[in-house]
Amino acid sequence: MTRSFILCFAAALMLAAPAAAQNAMPALRASATVSGDIVRIGDLIENSGPVANIPIFRAPDLGTRGTVPTAKVVEAIRPHQLIGIDTRGLNEVVVIRATREILPTQISARIAKALEGQYGLGAAHNIQVEFDREPRTLNIEPTSTGELQVVSLAYNSRSGHFDVTLDLPTSAAMRNLTTRFTGIATETIDAVSVDHLLERGEVLKASDLVIARRPKSEGPAITDIHAAAGLAARHQLRPGQPLHEADLMKPLIVQRNEPVTIIYEAPGISLTLRGQAQDAGALGDTISVANAESKRVVQGVVSGPGRVTASSPHIRFVENAEPPSAAAVPSLFETQQHEHSVE
């Protein structure tokens, strides 16, 4: 085989390839996606040639799909002289109508944007929209461009009720859809809440807390989890309830009737006594404590778990005088018996 013969043979194959493609057998597609309201032969049949643009069926509604039996497809094409169709063993063809979807979330976002900065409301991302009736997804032509426009808007600042009508001028299908929406729009803030029931006195951990969006009208809630973690519940806390500063307190580290160490400190002297707490208290709280021996009740500041630091304004030290001995200090608690009584 000479070199010239090989080159001629290759050239012949290249010339024959387009002709072979043009003469490829028509074949049925398993599925077809159409963008208009008409299904054409070329949508359903591969290699349909010059009859590809001939319409044969009406397309499904926007955003829907339908099926056409193979026999019906062949029958519709027969008058157009397209023969020898390879049906590939298919019983039916699925036809999908292409669409541009406008989701309910996009509708609520557009309404929030329309209300932004008006009627005393803040930024759009802080406006929560709740519909009287949840809207459906709007299916319009995939060729429609642009964003939803507000045709009319009414808002009641007292009740939060809105009434809005939207439109998309580039879509003919939009004119046949429901585009009027009503509901409540509320400005919200981030608020810390517990994720399970907590009883009074329980200490909040970061794992107990979540952030949720709550109406701004409910008041200045705590917005930072770290600002609440480590504090204790002042009363029972329920999930979903925004936390305010008044709901929390410092953790109690001394309980009522708990044995405590009373620490008396004065310049040059420190004394510890056994006592009993008359009140519960957090770090830094002033509570009443009873001397376990004398039964006298004094006021002290909670200085640690099981510790109360007490001092007396009745003791005065003379300058340059020697401090009182430890033996004299217990009389301090006896001098206060006319001011306190044991409960």
C-alpha cells in the first residue's frame, strides 16, 4: 500500500463522515426539556433533520412534566415522512417544561427589603415575614429576567400587618399567578435562650444555650452566649424564652443553713470561727451568719465556697496602740446581740 493511496483513503473517510452523520437513523429520546409551550419533533427525535422544528404537541405547564406514549409520538410524526425511527424499546417519553422558579423565601426577602428602613423598621435581614397563607413557588418563563417589583404596599406599624402586591414585568405568566400577599412583618434581634428546662439556681453552661431570632419588642434580651454562660437561673427557665439580665444571677456558693467558716479580719489580726449561714448567697453578697458557739448573728460578705468574711464597725484601734488579742475578738460578736437576733 503506497503512501499516496493511504492519504487518499483518509481523505475519503473525512468526506464521508458528514454524510454518514446526516444519514444517521432517527431515534427516540427518553426525555426532553422544552422552554416554550410547544413540543417539536426535534425535541423528541434525535437526527430528525429538516422536520425538527415542526410542532406536534402542547408542552406541559411551567414547572411541570408529562409523559407521551411512544405509539402516540410515532403516530404524530408519521405524516411528516420521518420513517425508520429507532424507539430504543421505550414505552413513553418524559417531557419537562423548563421554568424559572421564584421561591417563597425569595418572596419574603423581597417584602422585607421593601419594608427596610420604613415604618420604624430596621435592616431587611432583621425583618421576619410570616404569611397569612404560605405562598407557593411561582413558576415563570426561564427567559424572564429582572427582580420582583412592588406594585403596592400597605403596612400597619401597630399590628405589623402588611398587604403587598408584586410583579415581574418581563413575565407574561406572572399575570396569571397570585402575587398579592398578606401577613405579619416583625423586626427581630438575636436572643439567647436555653435549649431545655432549667430550674432556679442551676448554673448555665454554653452547651445549654442557643441563639434564636426574637421580636425586638420583647425588650433588650441577652445576645451573647458567653455573657450568660456561668450565671445561674434566678427562676425556672423554659426553652424558647429569651433571656434578660433580670432572669440570671451569680451562682450561689453558700446555701441557707450550710456550715461556713467565718473569717474576721482587721488590721493586724485574722480570726476564723465556725458558723452557720442564715441566707443563701453568691460571691460578693452580704448575708447573715450565726456564730456556732455564741449563737450571735452578724453580717458578712460571701468570699468563697463555704466562707464568709465579717468585720465590725464598732471596733476602733488607737493609733500606735497594740492590736487586741485574739481572745478579745469573740466579744465583738457579743456586742452586736442588741442588733440581731437568732432566727
